[in-house]
Amino acid sequence: MTRQRRTKRRPQAIASPKLVQTTAEFGQFLGHVSGQPWLALDTESDSLFRYAPRVCLIQITAPAVAAGAQSLPDPANVVDFLIDPLRLKNLSALGDVLADGITEVILHAAENDILTLQRDFDFRLQKIYDTQLAARILGRQGIGLAKVLDEEFGVVSDKKMQRTNWGQRPLTQQQLTYAQVDTHYLPALRARQIKSLEEAGRWEEAKAAFRMLESIRFSPPEPRAFWQMKQIRSVEERDLGVLQAVWEWRESFAHEVDRPPFKVLGENALVHLSQKRPRTLSSLKAVPGLSERQVRWFGRKLLAAVREGEQRPAPQRPASNRRTDPALTGAGKKRYESLRQWRTETAAARGVDPDIVFSNETLQQISTSRPATLAELAKIPSVGKWKAQAYGAKLFRLLRNGLES
């Protein structure tokens, strides 16, 4: 789907955000946002600075007019709030607003924010609008927020701010400005997108996709896996025991000092340690990827991990992860490949990425469960009623052909 590029205009200056750091400020904030028809939402976390990341800032953009105004709020006339969850102990009232089913919650790339807000505050968002997902359904390219803000509003966002320490206090003015911009334009973007979705006949599809976001649930992640190291395939069997020992030490030490493991010691250094097996602090300094500061900080502990690893038998490599469900064999695999080819062709004809039609995982579920009715197809969680109605007839023909072949 092609569209004309908007003529860029210099964006108007926006008013400073309202900082919400005290109980009194939080109460005033709630008085303004409760009952509003929509709110834009984003979060900033400190995942680059802690072993277990946390939400450090919540950005909310709301209509400038009070809730209950007779006229519909102007998406370009907004007020921005920056909420400090590190200073406010109880945010449950905000969770109630985001789950009331009255207020539409506008996010960009919603899944991560949904999961982190559940993890830290047990929020359950309802009535979600995802501007990135809408852009993908429209077949747009360059769907990152910085790219979208530049193309739609001529706003240049400093992406370097995303990698700064959001857990530090006070936040810098640059951080506050970056955070504000992340939500300030989302209501206006939503209004433009809805018009485009309606014109393209894709608004109902988008609403169905947004509803599925409400079912996303956070579950504690699996422990970081040794076998997921990027360089693990290149390590020789005789070095795996030492590599596993120093990897486990790094994981334990990172948890102890509350830092991301990669900021304690890089993966490249772990591999060199397993190969060189240094015996002394001086030989440890010669290992690529290790600084003198690191050697002074934890060099003796690292040498102990190397010695311990030398006593280990080489751990057995797991079977390679399979791209397809192992249940897909014979006719089932043929059905899956047929569905995948149809999905790719359908997506190309629509000008969207293939997973906007169906993900590979969904196609595997369809291939193994072989639904025979629209109701059965719609019960597959990642399909739902809209996709069942839109694609069901074609899917059933492909499934029948697969049974006959």
C-alpha cells in the first residue's frame, strides 16, 4: 500500500510535562485522567543497569480538557504527565483507570509495556490501541517510534536517551524531554491512523488485533540459559566445562551486585577464559575482553571458577531447537507448508508482513488441530473471530486438500 509522504513542518513547541512525584500530585493527576476517553502510555526501565529491571518512569498523555467535557477532546490539545514509580509507593489507582474499560490506552509497541506493568504493578490493561501494530496492518515501513514521529510530525527524538540510566535521580532535562515526546504525539497519530484504517477497510481487523493484546499475561522468565550464548556453537567440547563454570559464576555475581551479566563480563571474554585457562592474575590480564579494573575487582574469584570448571566433565549439548512442531510429520507437515505458502502470498498481496496474517506458530496449531468449522478455528487464541471469518473458507479448502494428498 503506497501513500504520499507528508510535507514536513517544524513542530510546535510543547508545554513542559507535569511531574508526579508526591502523593498529592498523584491525587491531582488521577482527578484529571479518570474517566477520560483515551490516554497515551509509555514506560522507561533500567534494564541496561540492573540484573532485574524495573519500571522507573511512566509517561501519560491525556486530553487537556477535563473528563466529561461535552465536545470530543482534540488529540493535538493534550497535557503530559511523568509519573515517578520509584517515589510513589502505591500506583493501584492508576491500574484501575487503565483497566476500567472506558479509557482507551494508546501505546506504541504495546507488548513490552503491558508485560512490564503487569510484572511490577499487576496492571491489567483493557481497551488497547497499539500505534505500531496499526502501522503494520497498514503495511507501513519504518515502524519504530522515532521514525514514525519524524515522518508524521517532523519530530526528531534523541534515541540515545533510551539507553541512559532511568533509575538515577534526578533525571536530566534531556531524559524528561525524551520521555515526554514518547507519548505526546500518540493521540494525534492514532487519529490519523484510524482514518487511514477506515479508508483501507482494515479498521475492523485492527480492532480485533488490539483486543488480543488484552490477553497478554506476564510469566516469570526462565533462568538465563547457558546454551543460549551466541558463540556456544564455536566452542570446542574440551572447553565447555570451563565455559559453563565461568558463565555460572558471572550469572551469580551479576545477581549479587545487581548488574546485567554483560556489564560484568562480556561473552567474548568468557570464551577466551575457557580456551586460555589462566592460572594467575597477571595471565588473567592478558585475556581479551578483561580490563585491569575487572581483574582487581573479581580476578581471584574468576580464577577459582576456571579451576572448578577444569574438574567438570564437558556438559552434553542439547538437541537443536526445531523451527517446527515435532508433531508435524508426514501429512501434517505438508499441510503446514501449504498454509505457509498461502500465508506468504496473501501477505504479499496485502502489502503486509506475513505474521500480520498468521504467525508460523499459529499455522502449526491450525495444521495439527485441523479445525473444521469457523467456531473451532476462532477458538485458537491467536486466530479469533475476525481472522476466522476473513480467512476461514480458504484455510478449510487447504486443510481438506492436505488430507486428500
